[in-house]
Amino acid sequence: MNIVILDAKTLGDDIDISPLDELGSVTVYPTTSYEETAERIKDADIVITNKVVMDQDVISSTTKLKLICVAATGVNNVDLNYASIKGVVVKNVEGYSTKSVVQHTFAMALYLLEKLAYHDHTVKSGSWHASGIFTDVSRPFFEISGKKWGIIGLGAIGQEVARIATAFGAEVYHYSTSGKNIYQPYTHLELDTLLQECDIISIHAPLNEDTKYLINENNLHLIKERAILLNLGRGGIINETDLAFELDRREFYAGVDVLEVEPIEFGNTLMHLKHPERLLITPHIAWTSIEAREKLIQGVINNIEIFLKKYRAEQERIAKEEEERLAREARERAEEAIKEAIQKKVASTTEESMPSTKSEAVTTTEDTQEQQPQDKVEVESSPDTNNNTKESIEEDKPKESIDDIIKKMIGKPLV
């Protein structure tokens, strides 16, 4: 199997991918542009991609492709419908980054909550030294304990965030973006109510029709003064232009690890805030702990191993069916040949024996008439007479048909 990794650089140089060599011939590309993709996968049986797009045009450019392994949980970079039509299997990896994302959620929350950027700068700039006092209380912060933490998207990551927030002493509330996940141990609130009442709000939802620009100018103003809004779900859930406007308009804080276009474009309004201290942006790193990336690679390997096992079993089944078909056809041809040979032999034997039989029959009749006395004479039976009688009886027995003979013959191995 030819295995092609399209964007290995996103997995990190510190992660060992050599176990993939045991599964096939591996070709590694650090990065791949969309324009380069078709050429690079033309001979690939298996493609591993993190964020490289695999749309209809790309998938249709190759006839060998059998499996697309997405080195991530989200598969929005793959045209799933077209892949299914072409018989290409698509596999992702779930659950590998839960602990990493949860950890980064609290890192961002605490960074913003305790104004760590300000305090770090104060010390390193010499301002603290010049102040003449042992502390700095110019940037007050609150404790998580006793505050309300609102979670948008209470899946595996959201539930773990809720558990730890509870350990901090927070009251946890949640909003279900689908409306189907409202029965949880935590109180469900409507979105506007959650934005109005919660002190920290973290987003852990996928990007779909229900969540596209879920947070925008129509509800951003509802967020409390000095509250914290975090997005560790997907870029596009928050309208970034609307967020930038609101952050400059009043004091609240935001932390985003995901953006609508990645890497961030220089023209993004979030890059040009009047109050940049109110915003923390990290370059989509929440999922990237060493342990998470190791689990991710192992998940990709497991997906390939499972696929290969099923693929090889299917190939063996097809080969066995083909072998059985060929054997059956050979047997049928052999049976037909035997039947034809027997028919020819029987026909030949019959033709040779017919004239002789008629001649003997005439002679026998004439001899009997010449030897028959005029007077009635009692004749004793002889052994020859008995034999003729037995032959006559045997001739009256039903004879085996050609098909019966063939059935007996084909029960034996055909040479």
C-alpha cells in the first residue's frame, strides 16, 4: 500500500511516525497546497491529511485511493458524500485531545482573569521596581469559586470543562446548540440568558448550520462587563468583526484558539484593536499537547490497520469466489466432454451391432423352421435354453442412462 502524508508538519517533528512504515510505503510532505494535492496523491492507496482539503475534484483525480485518514476529529475538509460515491473510506480520530483542550481552556481563562500579560510586563519593564511597594493591585481579578460558568456545547470536552469548573467551585450552566442535549446534570439555559448571567463562557461546539456566527452583534452586547468569552470550538462560531467592535466598545475579555481563516490574516480586525489587552489569541494549539499528538498518530495507525484487515479479508473473499467459479466452470466443461464422449461411443457401438443382430435373427428363424418336425414332439429343456431365458430376462431389466453413467464417473476425480 502506498501511504501519503500531506501535511506532516502539523503533527510536529517531535512525534514518531515511523510505525507507519510497517503498514506500507510512506511518502511524507511537510505541507501541501491545494494545487499540489492531486499530483501528490495520484498513486496513493491511503492519504493522511490534517487540514489539506480533499474535495470532489481532488478525489476524482485518482483511481487508486481507498482510504482517507483525517488526523483530526473534524472532517469538514473532506467531501464525505463524493468519497462515499467513489467507495473511498474516510476515518477520523476522536477523543485524543480532550484533556489537552480542557487544559488550554483553563490556561486561557486564568491568563485573562488574572491579567497575567499586564503583570508580566509590569515586572519586566521595571514598573514594579519603581513602584516602591511589594505588590500591585491596580488590576483586580475575581475568583472562579462562586461564579457562573456557561458552556456552549456539552460534549466530551464540555463535560470535562464542567467537571473541573465545578472543582473550582463554579456553578455550571450550559446551552445545547442542537436543542437535543438539554437533559444533563447541569442546568440548561437559553443562549441569551446564558450570555447575560455567566461570568465565564466557553465554546466547545462544532461548526455547522446551528453554530455558524452563533455569537454576533445581536447578542455580544448581552455579555456582562468584565466577563470572559472563550472559543475553543471552531472558527466561524463567533463573528470576528462583531467581536472586535464590542471589545473596543466596552470592557470584557475574549480568548480564541480558533479562527475562521487560519493562519490569521493580517487584515483581520482582531489584529487591530484599540484595547489589545482584552484579547488573547493562540494559534490553534489547544489540541497539541505531546500526549494528544501521540494519541492522534496511534489513532491514525489503528484506523489503517483496521481498514487493511477488512480490505485483505474482502480481497481473499473475492479471490476465493473467483477460484470457485473457475473450478465450477472447469467441472462443467469436463462433465460436458465426458457426456459427449459417451454419447459418441454409444452411438458408434449401436451402429456396428445393428446389422449382425438382424442377420442372426433371420438365420435362427430359418433353422428353427427346417428342424421342426411335422409331428408334435416333446423336447426336454437344455442348459442352453435356460441361458437364453436368463439373457432374455436380463434384457428386460431397465438399462442405465447416459446421465446415470456420467453421475457415477464425475463422482471420481477428473484427470
